[in-house]
Amino acid sequence: MAIIVQKFGGTSVANAECIKTAASKIIKASREGYQVVAIVSARAGVTDELIQMARAIVAEPAPRELDMLLSTGEQVSIALMCMTLHVMGQPAISLTGAQVGIVTDNAHTKAQLQSVETDVITRQLDRGKVVVVAGFQGVDPQLNITTLGRGTSDLTAVALAAALKADLCEIYTDVDGIYTADPNVVPTAVRLDAISHDELLELAGTGAGIVQSRSVELAKKFHVPLRVRSTFSESPGTVVACQVHGFEDVPVCGVAIDLNESRITISGVPDTRGVAAGLVGAIAERNINIDTIVQSFPHQGTADMSLVVKDRDLREALEACEAAASELGAGEVSWEEEIARVSAVGKGMVAHEGIAARMCTALGDEGINIKMITTSEISISVVVDSAAGERALRAVHKAFGLVHLPKATAVTDVPVGFEWSTSDAMEGFHVQSVECDRDQAEVKILGLSDIPGQAGLLLAALADAKVGVDVVLQNSCASGISVTIGRADVERATNAVQSMSPPVTRQAPRVNPRIAKVWMNSVGLRSYPGAAAKVFQVLADEQINIEMIGTSEAQLSVVVAESSADRAAAALRREFKLATSAQPLSDEQNG
């Protein structure tokens, strides 16, 4: 019999009426022939109330005891849900994370999933019962209760759907799907019929709060189809799948904003092997996730590196950076708290030129200054002052015409998801592929004025000159803007910059004509502390110097000397147990 996993958030179980409404959704699925596993969050506001109670006693509660306390919120919800189902004539049983067999590591308050057992659940399903599981929690190998971090009932749901090989995982919430932007900020935002795992992962990781980002990572890793919908309406919601048809000619399908971030900049980072691994590793040792890493091309033997972290992690991350910078011989460490990260996401970017120029021009037209830029194949993120963040989001949404997107449909015929063995942790850093492009050059433009519109003018000039830009990086106005382009486009790119009227800079572009980009497509890059540091250390051990760094939610790119590219790619493939090289296709495979 087909299995469906349904997750109900805090607002969906806020009171008795809400619980009855959610229970009716469960019973409907059961009557349609599904075996149902329901994941339930604590009632809205309960977790915050428990935290306040704890902090009224002690400012910094012991993490183990805090987990013991916070896990009770979900236990209340699952018991109330089962009582409701019983009254409505549906057999059901409630289970905690420990009773199910959800095993995590011992990082209290932000534990990572190690394994999920299914025997208990399948026995109860075979007895005709709905199984109601407490979200957000598990146990470590010593049977201590752990929690997965705020908002992670989604993660519990996706993990169980993956382990049970469920046909569908429904995420029920108080909105009727995933929108092109937060409708509270962008009133013209529209609901998406479908979106890919990759695109949702970028949006979730950059501020779109509808689905928790770690749960999207897991859904992508195990190819779990999702449907995000409202508990309180019959709207079909938004389907999330590995592949989506309909957006092929659309460069951007959604935009997001994160207002809870801070930036740390380390200037004068020595251009030597292992420095990036040392700086990023120092933060990873404190179990802090880094949202973005940008290192510009070195100039006169040093480079600047910027790291974006959550506001709550700034103090600890700053301490780690200051200690590491001193040890490694770097320069000043500075920081900014009042920043916003605005991102545009879409798989169609690959087939369209000038997308970064379009985004930066829209911000310049609004008089919004860009502090930082980073790109990947399917996303562009900029950092601006937080006061301008929401205005920036509306400008970007308008610039890409997201009010008028074509209808999209999910592709159901997809390959089997990643299979894990008993020795693999369910969560973690999983590298899917390592790619290499040796035919690249770097153009660095210095001397830009720190005023709105400069990045847009520059990138638009390159787009008008038909220069295909791959990577765009800026981590401060002082460090300029670096772009990587095809080697054949160098002359056209430098001419385009120098012939701009009026000019954006009096300095001639600096060109490094023989570089290569090595990039990794992965799951868990942002949410697994130490992932980036591990990559940088592999390259340092191979005596390979990193000249530029850029990250997104699922992709890490480094620029190295062309002569080191093949060795870098091979080392990373060995480390992450990937095929060392692509096998040539036979005539039959080529068609």
C-alpha cells in the first residue's frame, strides 16, 4: 500500500479547532487508500514559551536539559492529535522520536540525523493505524534526547519519507504554497505550481522560510517529492520535484531575502596554500554554519575574504576569525550587522546571458548600493544595507517579471535517489559531482566608486559586448569586481570596460588569462559545519593555491591556476569517492 507522510506545523495545531482541521486531512488521505504517517510540531508559541521559562532560571541553559525541555512541546501535540483522531473514528498511535528510532549525533539543540528506523512505524501501519510522530527530536547513541534545531519538523518528515520510500511528503502550513517572493514584502508575488529541489534549496537557504533548508537538502539527496500546501484551504499548493518542465525559458523563478545575517571581512589574507582552510576551519570547529564565502582574486600577494553568518553566530564567528587571522598573518578583521542578503534563483539562468547585469541594474536604478556579490549556476546573491533590503527584493522581483511566469509541472519519472548504507549518516556533506572548466580567464576591475549602480553599469557593458560571464564576485567596493569569462572573450571584455562612457573606473582591468574553475555540486554544503574547510584542506594538501572562492547553497566554486585544475578535480573526486573521470559514451548511448 502507498505511504504518504504529512507534516503539520505549529499554526496547524495551535488550538483544538486547528487540530480537528488537520486531523480531517489525515483521515481524508487514509480513506483515499494511503498508509499515513503524520509529523506534528509543537503548538505555535509553545517552544518560545519553554525557552523563556528556562532563561528565567538561567541565562544559558545546559543544552542537554534544554533539549529535554523543548522536546515536550511536540509530545503534547502528538497526544492531542491522536485523541482527536480517535474521537473522529480513526485508529492512531503517537510516537516520540526516540520510540521511532530517530538517531542523531550528540550536538544538543542542533543535532544532525544519523539514521532512521522504520520497523516500529511499519508494524503500526500494517495494523491499520495512522502513526503520529513528534517532529524536531531524536536520541543520540547514548539515548539522550536531542533536538534538530528550530523549525526542523520538516526535516523529520522528509527523513521518514525517505526511509519509508513514501510516495509523497506533504508539508502543511498556514500558506497555500511557495511564492515567487514573500507576499508580505512583495504584494504582487504569485504562487508557483511547481519548483525543483535545487531552486527551492537556494530559496530556502537565502531566506524563504516556507520549508526548512535542511529538509530540502534531504529531499534533494533522496529524491523525495514534496507538496507544500495550506492546512486551512483546498488549494493544491506547490509540488517540489527533482525536475520541472515549463521554466526552461525563464531565467528566474523566485527571489528571497534574509535579514538575519552579518558579514565578517578579513583583509590582507596571505595568498598562500592552506589559509582558506585555516580561516573557515576555525569557524567550523565552533559548529557554526557559514552561509556565504567570497574571496576575491589576490592583488599584491594578499586577498580579502568575506564570510556571511547568521546574526546569532556573529560573536563566536568573530572570535574565531580574529584568532585565526592573527595566527595566519592576515590583516584587519571587520564586521557589519545591519545587512540583508537578496537572492534571485532559477535554473534558466544557465541559458540566459546578462542576468547578473539585469539584477544589479535594477538595484542601481533604485539607488541601492551593493556591498557584496556572489553567483552560482542557478543563483545570484547580493548584500545590501538591511534598511534597503525589502525595497531591493521588490525591485528584483519586478525586474524579472515574476508576476507573469508560465505554468510549470513536476516531472515524476526521475532516477532513484541516493541510497545510504548503515555506515553513512543520513545528514551530512554529500558531493554529487566535481566539474572543471580549464578555458577561463579572470578580469578584475578596480577603482569603482562606492555608489549605487556601478556593478550594474559594468555588467551591462559586458553583456552588451556579448561577453558570457561565468562567476561574478565582489566582497567590497575596495576589492573591486572579479568576473571569470571564456578565454576567447578577454579582449572583448577589456575593450568593453575601457570604452564605457562615462567610465566607471580610470584603472585598466587586470587580467589573469590562464585560470580554471573547479566546482562541486553537493548536498549539505551550508548546513554541515566544516564542509567548505574540508574541501579547502584537500586542495592545500595537494599544494594547490586557491585564488577565488564563491559559494551558494548547493555549489562551491574555486578558481585555481590552469596548470593545477586537473589535479584539483582529481583530488576532490578521490576524497569524495567519485569516478575519477567521465567514461566516453558509446555510439548507442550517443543515439
